[in-house]
Amino acid sequence: MQFTKKSQEHIDSCRFCWMCHHVCPIGNATGLERNTARARALGLSLVMRDSIEYSDDIINNVYECSLCGGCMTDCVTGWDPVMFTKEARLGAALDGKLPEYVMTMLSNLNEKGNIYGADKNENIPEINGGDTLFFLGEDTRAKSCAKTAVELLQKAGVEFTLLKDEPNSGYSMDFLISAAAETKAMMENCAKVLNNYKKVVCYDPADAKVMMREYKEWGIEVKAEVVTFTRFLAELIKDGKLAVKNSGKEFTPQDSPILARDLEETAPIRDILSACGVVNEMLLNRAYTMLAGNLIMNEYMPNVIEKVAENRWFNAKNANAKVLVTTSTAEYEMLLKTKPEDMELKKIEEVVAECL
Ligand code: SF4
Ligand code: SF4
């Protein structure tokens, strides 16, 4: 297993200091030391020095990270466990050491176009409406639904296209094997389709993240303007295309770590919720948010991911939240699975639709 100089520096510089330990949603769910950035860096530092083998146990540990970036945000010395964890996944792929569960997901992706092995969702209509592409993404097509979002865009008079055969953005490949040649090829294929449009509105932050960050980093050109659905929706309200009435109801935003940390986008969800009602914040919000779910990891460690979602409900309850509002498909699905009876869960578009 070969690490780049940059990763070697970050692995070696991580002080194994415990300081970020409390912000790890996976470590908090399992209660295990092995699930902290500190323990992962320690294991990889031994692999890096050839003191131990890059064994199945260390590789599994590398896949027990959600890449949510909580530790990175909290690290006062500025080290980046997400970077070296992704590189360790790439290393496992290049060394032919991928765990069975990762191989299964990759083979599903090859056969069905999604890692879940789901058949094509025939309920999604094809809409040929113009040079704005509404991109639903793999998680939504395979595991969720964006019907209300589609209807809302139509109500706002947005001319948009929805593809029956949408390309995969490469988000799941990036999560599983990082910057492998296959990931880049998938992203290049997607970029070719995106470039037929002037604007791409990403329903799921996960797709927006790779299009706005990894494509750029790896020199994959996207000429289309990429925006998140949340930002697009906030602009529709601001421009008066969706005339919402303030219901006075209290809403608590669940900041998606991808939106809040990777894309540094925290204002649009609050703009929308303030237009529709009153914002009631959780203690850990914006860049300090906690992950509430990951559908990829739910494939191989479902009990832990359910506990992650339950923990976020616990945070919401402590903030006296009544209605938790999400913008991420994965988080919505996991929160729905674990929802306490006395609390409400809404997607951002549902909040808007109810206030029209
Ligand atoms: S990532 Fe930073 S805060 Fe976390 S253990 Fe390493 S040095 Fe400490
Ligand atoms: S990236 Fe997230 S899941 Fe991974 S070690 Fe850091 S805080 Fe934990």
C-alpha cells in the first residue's frame, strides 16, 4: 500500500490526540475507539511503515468511516482524515484487496447502474423541458422519491429536463474507491451529458459535491452551471416564483455535512425555512453538524447507520425540535426509518409545498 507524500504527512501529523473523537458520528454510534480518526490514522501509520500488513481488519476499518469530515472540521491542527481514508480505499482497490461487500456494490453498479442493484425506477417520468437539467442522482432513483420536488418546479414555471436514463455522477464510486480510473471514466461520461445543458440542478447534495469539487480537482470539465436544489429553491422563493406564506410553524434544519462542510452552503435552507416559518436550531449546526445517515454504508453496517440516525433524532429532541427538515436523500431515508412517533420529518420541498 503506497500513500502519496501529502497523505503520509497527514497520517504522520495526526496527533492521535482524541480531540476530534466526540464529533465522529460512527464512533459515537459504536462506542468503539477503532471508529475514530485517531485510531484509523494510527493503524494506517503502521501500514505505511510496513510494521503491519494492510490486512482485512484495517481495510474494514477504512470502510467504517462515513467521510463526513466532522473530524477534519474539528481538528485544530488542520489534518485531514478524509483525504487519507479515501486514499487508503483507493489503495485497497489497486492492491486487489477490496472487501466482498464493496465488490458486490461495484458489480451492482456495473450491471444495474446503481450500487444497490435496484431495477430502473419506471415511476420517474421523462420530461423534455429545456436547457436546465434536474439531476436526481443514484440514491434518489434507487431508494427514494422526488415527486414533490418535480411538482414544485413545475408549479414555479421552471422549464426543465428530467432524464429517463440519467448517467451516474460517480459519487458512490468516489465514496467506495476514490480516484480510480473507473471513477474518473464514470464522471467523464456524466460530464458529457451535463454539458448538453446550461444549468444542472442537483436534487441530492452528494451529486452536487462531486460535480462541483471532484470533477474540478480531476480536470473533468463541466461547462454547465451546477447548483444544489436547495439553493435553486431559495432563489425561486426570493424571485417570487413560489409565493410562500409564513405558517409560523417551527422547523429545525438538519444540515447535511456535504452541503455544510464540503460545499459550505448553509444559508439557503435557512432562507427557505424562515420564509415558511421559524427556524429552531439544533446545538450542532452548520459546519458543526452531525451526519444523520448514509445509504452506501447502510448496505454493509445497517445497525450502526440506524444508530447514527437515532443519535441525530436525540440531538433534535434536545433542541426541542418538532419538525426536522432535510435536504439529503440518504439522511432523509435513514431518519425516516428511525423517526420517533412524536416528531415530524420533512424534505425541504415538502415544507415549501405546504406553505403555498
Ligand atoms: S485528526 Fe486532528 S483532532 Fe483528530 S486525532 Fe488527528 S490531530 Fe487530533
Ligand atoms: S470523517 Fe466522519 S466518520 Fe470519518 S472519522 Fe471523521 S468524523 Fe468519523
